[in-house]
Amino acid sequence: MNGYAGTILRVNLSTGEVRKEPYPAQVAENLLGGRGLGIHILYTEVPQGVDPLSPENKLIASTGPLSGLLVPGAGKMDWTTKAPLTGGYASSSVGGHLTAELKYAGYDAIIFEGAAERPVYLYIDDDTVELRDASDLWGKGSITVEKMLKDRLGEEFQIATIGPAGENLVKYACITHDFGRQAGRGGVGAVMGAKKVKAVAVRGTRAISVADPERFWELSRSMYRACKEAEALEAWQRYGTPMVTSWCDEVGALPTRNFQQGAFEEGKSLYAEVMRQTIVITDKGCFGCPSPCGKYSNAKKHGIFVEGPEYETIALLGSNCALSDIQDVAYANYLADELGVDSISVGNAIAFAIECYEKGLLGPEDTDGLDLRWGDPQAVFALIERIARREGIGDLLAEGVKVAAAKIGGGSEDWAIHVKGMEQSGYETHSATSMLLAYMTCDVGAHHNRAWAITYDLEAGRDRVAPDKVAKVIELQHIRPLFDALGACRLQWVELGIDVTQYAPMLAAITGLERSWEDLLLISERIWNLTRVYWAREIEGFGREWDLPPGRFYKEPATGGPTEGQLTPPESVQKLLDLYYEQRGWDQNGIPTPEKLAALGLSEIVR
Ligand code: SF4
């Protein structure tokens, strides 16, 4: 199979058995790989209704047909599982070098099933695949363990780890790789922890075959040249994702004090220029990346080095908790990485707790005397520790804001900022109907990466509810997640503007299978619909109610910044869903119809 290693590793942690299986060619053809393979295995192999933290759940680490080849940013790996945070579908992508290394070792994917009795790590060195004792690593931080394993096995091993939060089954625990990149969302790290897998260490020395080397090299050179000649490259490489902080602050999209407003009065101190001047020491990129957006920083005030903070972390652990010192945000980022929690969800959980405290729903008796106030870095640091270790109030917050609000009550459900149980990432959506809809309908919960539609809101009228605003969300929901099936980064297209349709001839040169850009979009739509029917299969009563946004955005106007006084009225929210379901060919409860599934060739899988 050109472009693929051709083999999947199936690791049964209950029995210790490791099997090598051929990659299913039909899946490669219909769903490509990465998240396409992930949802296929989740849907067809994991029985309906399993507890996400039980041995019956599976965790699938999957590369794509571009991974490990000289295609810009082809270093992405997808982690799919049934989500502990939401009870539905989880797929979280991570960059770095692991995905290339896994393919060089001869494997496209790893399926973890069952659960080990004692902590283990998976050791892969080409043909040698072993489960090794990890007792001495258990309890230690993600970054610490990555360093320990590199010292033990060799610098060339690529490693993914979980921290104490994964071991403690925090519902939004992440998987860390490359000293600071995360598969962050949905609780993939908690599933790894439940299976008692502390780490994966991989070294590979093989080649990946391509169908038409000459055509491949020509396209590869042309894509890299386009990236290097892009006007936007200089600023992107200098600042990375934090480049967007000032823009969000200016247009009223920077979440502030638990999404009550979209601009932060002290936001300037978090802008990318300040970060670059005060803490950044070097740039850092993933495999094959011509535009390294990672920033490696030294927060001298706290004596730590950290990769980041990325924009999302600045938004959720910075402005959303009203922290105004970039060094404090960098330290909070470091704690989240080392302890192994998703910085987006944990920032939401902390802001939610502060607001509950401010409104008298939590008091010192609930927080072991911790005084929760906006802008207090010590409170933020203490809560990250307590959540990761499930201590005191941290035990409740470790369940996610949806569960915490149900327990705390008092109207806090309206300011628990989540969709489907997943906390919202870094865009304030009182008045941005496309972005709001993108969060409402995202296939993992309130995450931006499937459809970053906020710029379209600004171009096309932020509070309009109209077919074009819905169509833009759907268009992006097909293009952006396609990269997670290909195993490549989307940011060369998003940030540098390289021609996205070039990925079709590139894929054809690699696999030998001619497919147009439209064919690839159809595959992406197929995956999108399969993830939707997975939700419907797993959650009793799943439908329109599950697509509603947090009450804050349709009940309470924004309290400051450019969108002060604005909200999206409930009837507009419903209208957005009406239009969305209609354009998707789903019924008015948001469930794909049998005709739609048949047209996408999914009837065989979804019986
Ligand atoms: Fe990785 Fe950033 Fe490069 Fe994408 S642009 S491959 S995320 S370094």
C-alpha cells in the first residue's frame, strides 16, 4: 500500500498479546486514515454503551497516508476513543515527530484494547514490540517521563506520555509528546491512564514507498516553495498562534472572566509581541514543517522552560481567568503540561469555579480555604494541581464543568461553558453566529479546530443568521478535519494560504489512486456523518438538545468590550440549527437520514 506502512499494531493490555494486522485497504480507500481509521475502529469494534474508562473501550493512535513524508507539516497523529468527558466521540490530533517515527517502524496505527494490571509502557523498535514495566514512571509528570525515557532508550526514540491527571482519570487528561505538544481534548489521556499505559516509545528505520516518486518530488518542492515564499510566513513564524491574541481582543472575541466578555482590559500584556520580547527563546516545529509555530519559552520568574503558551492557553488560562502576566500564564501552561491536563478545559474549569465563588455558590469551606478571585495566579496554580490530583474541590472540577454545574446548581449551568460536555476553546461567541454554530455542531464538543469561522463572522456580519453563514461552517467542517485523516497540519493552508487543492494530486502521487479535491471532501463528509451517528448510537435521546450552546451566549448579553450588550437570541440559535440540519441533509433533530447515509456509502457500516 503506497503511502501506508500497511500494518496495524493491536495491543491487548489484558493479555499482553501484541498482534500485527494488515491495514484494511477498504478503510484506506473510503476513509483515508488518521481520524477516518479511528472512527471506523471505534464504530465497528467497540460495543455500544461501554464505559469510556473500562477495558472494553479502545484507544486508537493513527497516522495518515501523508504522515512521515516530505509534505509540509506531515507530522500529525490522531488519537480516537470514546470520550470520558462527553460520553461521545473523541478525536484529538497532536503534532511532533511520533507519527513519522511510527510509520518508519512499519506501523500506521496502534489499537490499545483491554487494560493492564500494572503500569506499562509500549516499546517499539522496528519489529521489536514489547510491553515493559512502568512502575518507576507512574506518578511522575509527562515531561519528566519523556526525558527519563529518552535518557534510558536513546534520544532518537519518540515518546508520548500521560501525567498524574491521566493516572487519576481526570476527564480531560491529555497525552503529551515532544515536551509540550498535546492530544488535548476529550480525555484521551484518561483512557490511556485507565488502561495503565504510561507511555509509548517508538524508533523506526524503514522507508515509506510512494507510487510516483518523480511526481511526488515535484509537488513536494512546489508546496515547500509556496510556504517559504508566502508573505505571511515571517509573522507566523515569529509569533505562532499567539499572533491572534491582539486581534481577538480588538474584535471582542477574547474570552474574559469565564466568557462574560470578549475583551480584556489588561489584554495587551498578553499579546504576542510582549511574549516574544519577554519569554520566547526559540522556535520549534513538527516533522517536516516549513513554518515552525511552536515557541519555546523561559518564564524566569518561575524558573521553568515550557513550549508555549499557545493562543488557546493564553485565552483560557490568561484572560479567561483574568491573569495579566504572560510569565504566570506560561507557568500555568507548564503545570498543565507536566501534570497532563488539557489547558483549554482546565482554564474553563478554573474560571467556572471562580465565578461560582464570586456569586456565593462556592465558599472557603468548599475550597479548603482557597480564596478564588479573578486575576490571582496562585489560585490558578493551586487549582491546576488539585484538579490533576483530584484533591478537594479539584475532584469535582476534574469531571468537567457540565458535571460540576449539575452538582453545584444555583443557575451555574448557564455559565458552564461547554457543548456536549466539552469546554469551549478560545473564542467568545455572544455575537459571532458562524463560530457559535461551529462550536454547537463540532463533532467532539466545543472545539474550534473543525471550523474556525470567526473571521467569516467579521466579514459577513457577525450576528446575521443566514444560509451563507451556515454553509461556511459546513465547508470548513469538511476541509479542516480532512487534514486529520491525511495526517498533516492544516496551518500551511490556513496561515500561509497555500493552495489546498494541491493535496489531491499529492495524495495521488503517493498512493497511486487518482482522486479529485471534491472526492477528498466527500470522504471528509463521510467521516463527519459517521461520527454523528456514533453520538446518536451512544447517547440515548441524542439530538438537537445536544447541539445547544451554553446559556450565557443566548440569555446574558456580553458585559464589556466591542460586543457589550450583545447576545444571540434563542430563536436565532434554533434557526441556525434548522438551516444547518437542512444543508447537511439530516432530519430536524439533527440525525443523518438513511438516505444521506446511503448516498455517502455508509449503509454497510451503519446498519
Ligand atoms: Fe506543527 Fe505549527 Fe508547523 Fe503545524 S505549523 S506542523 S502545528 S509547527
